[in-house]
Amino acid sequence: MVTEPMGRWLLAARAAALLAALVAGGCATSMTTADFVNSRVKRDPNFMKTIQAADRAQEAFNMNADTPIKELKNPQRREKLKELVNRSRDAYRQASSYQQTLGSSTLPTHSDAENVDLSDYDKPEASRVPIPGTNVFFRVTATQEQVIIQSVESERGRPILVFSGTLTPTINPDFRPFLVGDQIEVIGDAIEELRRGDEAPAENGSTEAECSKDADCKGDRICDDDRRCTHPKERRKKSRASACTKDTDCKGDRICADGACVNPG
């Protein structure tokens, strides 16, 4: 015979078990991978500032890639690119000053806070998640148990930011000049700032001499001590570094004159 107190305890235990079963099973919310990821990341507005900076960086990156060098020398075109680059750098610097609250690149689908069944986790298109209000995407790995955010990609599929397990971003070197301004030398020329000058170093890293005298260089560039065409401001910097007291201090057949290495004659 079951006493009244024991009967109440059994009813409560059965109710708790039924509630747990409902939470673990039939009451799960069905969502696409994209909807689930975006619903989670938007809870951290500081993290979204980083995403918005990446979106601005890809706009500048794509403009730089699409614009022929001759057009980029046009003052208006150059100023537009400078504006985009400065805007993306400002956005990333500001975003970096905030503490993120999301905390992890792994987003569990079943937890105390939520219970979600992903309707498309096994489909190839689910691994690239569009981010509303931007032209960038999350690259993710999804299972029915969790989604891991791996990176932010440009609309052309290039990674911009790659995330650690704690969502700490690492910038793709190709995008770094567009996000971090103190990593490249600024000498007042947008083409130089973005390393797109006519005299840019060869892709194979060749150190073959470009010039033997100033007349061999284009525009207002001059032949520096390393026989490379360079901006006059850079020549002055290098001249200080190439001071000499005798001819043997200089490279090649250059000679020492008035404390600096110069071409003979």
C-alpha cells in the first residue's frame, strides 16, 4: 500500500522525468545552421563589431584588387581607396578595444539555455553562413550537437579572420594592411601604402638591380644605394643607414663620397 506522502513523491518524480524527456526530445526547436549561428553571435555586439570591420576591409581589398594601377593613380580614385582603408582600420582598432562575451567558437545546440535541432547541418551549403547586414560569411563546421565557427570569409571566399577556440582572431596576411595601419610604411602615396607601386619587388623575391642612375627610374623616384628605384624620402632614410668612411664600406663598385655610398662618376 502506497502512503499519501509517498504517492505525492512518485507523482513529482514522474512529472520531472516527463519534463526531461520533453526537453531532450520532442520540444527541440528546428533551425537552419545559418539561423542558429546568427541568433547566437548577435548576442555579443562587441564580437559583431569585429565582423563589421572585416566587412569594411573586404570592400577596400576588393576595390584595390579590381582597380588597374593606372586608374589608381587618379587622385579621386586614390582618395576613395584611402578613405575605405582608413575606415576599415578605424573599425578594427575600435573593435579590438572591446571585451567579447561570446567566449568560445563552439556553439552547442543542446544545452540548459536552448535545445535546437539543425535541419541542414549535413548539407554542404550549411558550412558557409551569410551574416545579415554584411557581405561577409562565417565558415563553420556543423554537427547535430554543435557548430564551430572557424573563420570570416569575404564574399569572394577569401579568409579574412581565422578564429581560435576562444574566438581570438588571427588576420589573414593579405588583409592585414587593410585592418592594421601600423604594419606598413606610410609615405603619402596610396599606391605605396598598399604595396602596388610600379617598382614593387618581384614575386620571386629577386634582388636584381633596377637602376644605376636616377634617370633609370620613373616619375620622381631616384636610384638608391641598393640600386632600387625608391621615393626620395626613403632615399634620405637609407642614406643615413649607408654612411661610410671608405670605399670598401660600400656595396659593389660604389664609392664613398662625403660619408655616403654613391655611384662612381
